[in-house]
Amino acid sequence: MFILVIGGGKIGYYLTKTLVSEGYEVLLIERNQQKVVTFSDRFGAVVMQGDGAEAATLQRAGASRADVVIATTGEDEDNLVICQLAKRMFQVGHVMARVNNPKNEEIFKRLGIDTTVSVTNIILSYMEQSLPDRPLTHLLTLSHADLAIVEANITSRSPHIGRPLGDVNLPPDVAVSAIIRGEDLLIPGPETRLQPGDEVIAITHRASEERLREALSQ
Amino acid sequence: MKVVILGCGRVGSTLARTLDAEGHNVTVIDRNQQQFQRLGADFGGATVRGTGIDEDVLLRAGIEEADVFVAMTNGDNTSIMASQIVQEVFEVPHVVTRIYDPVREQLYRSLGLDTICPTTLIAGLVHEKLADNATVPSSGGAA
């Protein structure tokens, strides 16, 4: 497998280093000649100088035979264009972009980027999962269907405790799929009653996520 | 019509002044406040400081009511990304993008952006001038 990494910042540097040590064929493209020299001393001949948003650079790097292109620069506009060039001009099968402004994850997906990674969103989601009192945690986005999988923690203060699930006023396009109670997995029905400490896993349309949050935290 | 122009350089500011003088509703976005000086004291439009690849900045510029969006930044990738956001998210009916790199210009034209490439445009104009000039040996074929 041949992987092209664009951008020799901290993320690109450690990514290249790790991929090389795992035995992948990797080429790192970096604009700054000084960095290219330093990296070449450390990694050997897997670093090339050039602007990854220039088609000529990608051509020189052999993008047309790359299996994956990963754009890791600190500029979202550069990462977007690098990935679009790789995909549209060089028919790269899988393009991944680092997204610096978390709001851009959505638009990158709409513009055809296969995988986006936002460090801010990752930290946020870990943080939310480790806070016990958060009423609703976003676990996963199923972007092709515009759905989200979320987790709700039922605290001892929740007004829904002891009520059957069928009586809880949830948005209509929410499917409560599972309840984790202690170490047990329950498949809930309308008669299932919520208990403090329950973790409720639900699938929702993304448009209803906010209403679900309100319904569960009221 | 309501026009949002991204980039208040020579071209962006000149276009903004022309459209403003014609009575259009013009808003100019630029990262650098100083660039707005190019618009002159008699400019009647609005200015917004910020980057055009941020949806919040575009909203502040009134992108939702815009009929036309023009991207004229000095970075091709910024102009390309801003134009795609405006076209895809805000569905502005007419988006014009300046792209200096002829290769990127061709790609994004094929992907549906209305692009202008000053590089090929000026090279073509100069070439025409040279072909018109009798003292330059012509390779033939000029119309």
C-alpha cells in the first residue's frame, strides 16, 4: 500500500514516522526545504519538497498510484484542495483531511472528502464521554443517512425515572435501540422503565438531536 | 442586486467600487482591515473583517441574501474553498472564482465553479498583442 502524506507539521511528521516503521510505502510532501533536509536525515528518502496543492507536485510524487492521500497541513483550504486534486485528477481511492476548524468537517464530507479528522471534535467527544452528568453524548455520525448515534445518561435527578419509555416525550424520528444497565444490555420496549445510571443508546435524525437533548435533560 | 466580494485587493476593491457606483448592494470581506482603505471615502457598501472560509463570517456579510459571490483572494485554495461553501451550503445563484493556477482552474471549472484564470487570460492577451504587432515575426495562423 502506497500512502502520500502532505504537510510536515507535527501530525504529518509523526504519522510518516509511524507508517514507515509499520512497513508501509510512504512519501511525505513538505513545502519547506529546510524541513525536507532535516526529515530526510531522519527517515531516509521518503520526503519530497513541493506544494501538495500543485498538480505537478502530486504527479511527481506518483499520486496516481497512491492508495491513500492524507492532507495534514494547518490550513483547511489547502487540505481541501489537496484532497480534491488527488481524488478528481489522480483518482486516488481514499482521501483523508485534517480539519482545523471543526465546523468544516461537515462541508468537507459534502465536498467528497472520504475521511475527516478534527482534533477539536475528538477531544470534545472524549471529554463529553468522561463527564458523568452530560445528558446526551454524540457517539457517531452516519453521514450518508444523516443519522447520529447518541448516548444519554439517566441521572438520579432525571424526571423520567420509573416512567415507561413509551410515556417519555421523545421526537418521532428517534429509535431507542439499547439500554445499558450496569453490565446488562437491555433491548427496550415501550414498557421498559428507566432507572438511575441507565445509559440509553439511541439512533436519531441529526435534525432531531437537539430536541432529543432537550427532552432528556428537562 | 446584492453582491458579496471576498478579497479587497486591487481587483476586488475596483470591482466593489464599480458595482457600488452602479447602485448595487455590495459587501466586501477581507482578513486585513487596512485593505478596506482601497475602497475610498465615497464607498457606500459594507465591509466585514474575517476569513471567507468561515461560515460565520459569510453570514455576517449577508451571504444568505446574496445574488452573487465573487472570490478574489490572493490564495487560490482560499478562493476555491470559500466558493464551494457558498455554492454548496448557501446556494448563492452566481459564484465567480478567480484561480491563478491554470490546472486548478480547469479542474474546478469541470466541477461546476464559474472560474476566471488571470494567468491564461493575460498570457493570451499579451500573445494577441504580439501577434498584432507586425515587427514581431509571426508563426502564422493568427486570425
